[in-house]
Amino acid sequence: MTLKASRRGNIPPFIVMDILRSANRRHAEFGDVLHLELGQPATGAPRLVIDTAKRALDENLLGYTEAFGLMSLRRRISDYYRQSQNLDVDPDRIVVTTGSSGGFVLTFISAFDTGDRVVMADPGYPGYRNILLALGIEPVSLPTGPETRFQPTPALLDKIEDPVDGLIIASPSNPAGTMLGEAELKALAQYCSDRGIRLISDEIYHGITFGMKGVSALHFNDDAVIINSFSKYFSMTGWRIGWMVVPPQLARSIECLAQNLFISPPTLSQLAAEAAFDCTEELDQNVRRYARNRDLLLSALPAAGFDRLAPADGAFYVYADIAHLTNDSEAFCRRMLNETGIAMTPGTDFDPSRGRAYMRVSYSGDTDDIIDAMKRLKEWMPSGA
């Protein structure tokens, strides 16, 4: 007798992780892979973070915490909003999570019921869509393009015929790297307030911006759920630690869900994360490296034939239109990896309907790797395209 399996797992894969697996296999065989597929800083956690974690291990301070996390860390996060955004955020509204992914799970379950409809821009982070699908919530794709800098607008939202219950925004965005200006963010926040739409703002790339500062949606919509993470600016990807700012209306339901689903976030990571706020000099040096890598790509990619690029305002990605080179970005990226050792991510990970004409390039790695990759790419393109 065949045993039943839940349909919840019948969701699309996170393609970048499949690319990573293929890249690791190639590396094991040839040892020449350049990783431009992952949004992972090449630098590890700051030195003070490591030292703090070592002390916590030596002192064996790793019991459970409250489901919302250590109050000392939540106060540090509150201080961060005061210093970086001039916002007074009550620590009781701050929820420490197991990475931003844990935050999205808690948000979606607490804010939406099965069958509710949540809008997100295409292209966008695939985890939004796939987590919603697994939970029985309907993701509503909102196609965006260069004319709106790959960001949603009230005019685009007005084109959706049936009512919606939520909107996810990201500034800077993944994969396009574009940002919402203050006026645009305010307009979207007001649009949601006026129509009873729950706004969820993904702000995990705040701190990694070029030319403009990331503005929190909390300035314009106090009922918004804010998602952030120590993975990107703070360079702590594998520590799996993030946070949310939640409206009081959702706080108790999120707490009950967190207690039952996760018990508490990783204690070692929480203790270490407190120290991350004292490492801005080291972290800003990382951002300066991203800026150099970005400048290299914006110069070298057009020279290699990739001249249709989204504005790279922040995060560490360049989103390239490659329709003039291929109508199958997955095959194109596989061939590039096999023939050059360069790993990049096909646009189908971020836009199921139009992503076959796009590719994401990450510049979070070492500058020398970026230089090497662009040299290989330029040499490969005449015969590879």
C-alpha cells in the first residue's frame, strides 16, 4: 500500500540551491568554480561576533530563551531603529526569529488564512511565493519591469481585479537590487492602509545601499510587518538569526506560533548578534567592497554582451535581461557553469513567467573572483552565446 504524502511539499524548488549543488559538484571535480549565484557575503561574521560566541560556549550559556528572543537583543535592535531610522520601536514589538525565513513563516501564518491572496512583485524572492503556496495562501504575481524599476506601484496594484489581503515589498529588492524612494514607499503604505491590505516589508538588505538610504516602511504604516536579518549587512548567513517588528494586533498569535513551531531562536546566535551592532566599521568596509564589485560588474557586463541591466541601487545583485542571448536562462546558466566554471542564477527562480529571459549576478563575493569571472565571461561569450 502506498502511503499518503502531503501536497504541501509540491512546490517549486529554490533554484539557486540547485545551482549551488551543481557548482559544488563541479568544484569537487575541477576546483575552478566562481560563485556568483549566492547572495552570501564572502566575509564571515565580524571578529567581535566570533569572540562573543566563543565566550558564550565557554560559559555554557545556551539554554532556551523566550520565544520572542533575548530581551537584551531586542533592546539592541530597538536602539538600532532609533539610531538608523529615527524611529522609537518598543522592544515588546520586536521578535527575534530563526533567520528571515522563520519570520516569513510566522508572518504568513499569523496574518493570513488559507485561500487569502497576497501580492508580490515579479521578479521577486522565490521564498515568498513558495512558502505561501505550502501554507495554502494564494500568491498573486504582479509583473514589473524597467518602467517601474522592477517595483510595485499603486497604479499596477489597481490592475488586479479581485480583492487581495496582503502585499510584500522589498527595498532593496532581490533580484533586481532596486529601491523604493521615500515618496514611492509612502504611496504604497497609504494604499495598503486605505484598503485594509496587510503590508509586509522585507528590509533585509538595509545597510547595503549605494547613493540612497533604505527607509523603513514603519515610518508610514504602523500596521506593517517588518522583516530583517543578520545575514546580509551583518554577514551572519549561517547563524540563522533575524528579527521582525510586528503590530500589537499580531503579537500574541505570533508568540504562540513561535512557541510551538520553534520554541526559541538559536541562543548562541542571539548572544553573538548583540555584538554585531558594535561592528559597523568592519561591516561598512564590507559594503565598500560590494560597491567596488558593483562598479566592476556594471562596467564589465556590458563589455561582455550583457548590456540590459536593472539599476543596482542596493543589496548585491545585478539583474540582467538576456533575451537577446537566449530564451532559456536555466540552460544558459547550466552551460555557463559547465564551460566556464562561473555559477549564476537563472531568472526563473524569481519570475516563473518571464524569468527565462533574465539572469541574476551576485557580487557579494571576493573582488578577485569578480575580476576572474568577468575575464572568463568575455572570453566565452563569442562562442558561448
